[in-house]
Amino acid sequence: PSKVVEWSAGGTLLRSWTVPGQDLDADHGVQVAHETADGELVLLEISRSRVMTLDTRTGRFRTVARLPEGAVPNFATWGPRGLYVTDYGDGVIWRVRRDGRVQEWFRAPELDGVAGFGTTGIRWMKGRRELLVAQQTLGTGATLPTNGALLRLPVDRHGRPGELSTLWTSAPGDLPDGFGVA
């Protein structure tokens, strides 16, 4: 089973929590993707396509939402009207509403990826009303299929996605995985 671990600033293992309910016969893993306003960790668990929370004070896990079967949740960001979750295995950004309902919010061929290398990062840019999305490979024919990209997706005041555009393209084979904004 996958574990969430906490380390001290000096590198000492402080605590760990074993993720419950994983399908150990399937591909499985967990990623701490974000946190809630009250400090719980937001986890993406791939064997059952779950969005979970972990209260580190009590050690309690809670399943908040389930993405459709076969979805591979990979990165998440809080944005307008919910949590936005990338799907590494499909060209989709899912929106998880505060009540746990999941909807396919955005789909584009640029997010499909090639040979299983899909979307690898997402970040809500509040002041700019846009999402930045990282993609390991592009299967659109505009570049070599092994080029990755950082993409921009504007969001209107009603929470609807605009037109996807490319901010940066990687060299072939770089396979960009995640990004930060400073």
C-alpha cells in the first residue's frame, strides 16, 4: 500500500499514514496534491481514481470524490467553483465541486499526450483568471510528439474555459513533469 510520509526540515521521518482501500492488484500510488482551507491534505489516489483528504491531526482519510473508472488523477489546484484535477491518462481536466460531484470540465487533444505521457501539472493563477497546465508530450502534430509544453487556459468570470494556447514548448524527450510559479 502507498503511504503519505512527513519529514522534518532536517530529514528525519516524523510520521507516516498508510492509504486505505487501494486496489493492490492494479497500478496504485498516491500524491499529496494540495491542502484544504483547514489544513487537511488533498490526495490523489490512482488505483480507484479517488480524491481523498487526510487529517494529519487524527490520521483520518476521507474519500471526497471518485473520478470515472480509468481516470488517472495526477495534479490538482483550487480554482473557481472547486478543485481542478488533471487526468494523466486522458485529455481531460476534471472539476470536483465542493459537494463532491465530478464533472468533465475541459477536454482538448493537446492534453491527450502520446504513449501514456499526459498532463503533469496544473496551477490556478487567480489574478490572471487562468490555469497553467503542463503536458509531457503533445500529440497534436504541431510539434514532434515527444515535445512537452506549458499551456495557458483562460477562465471567464462564469468559470467557463476559454481557448488553450502554448506558452512554452520543451525539447524532444524532455518530458516536463510539474512546474512552479514564483
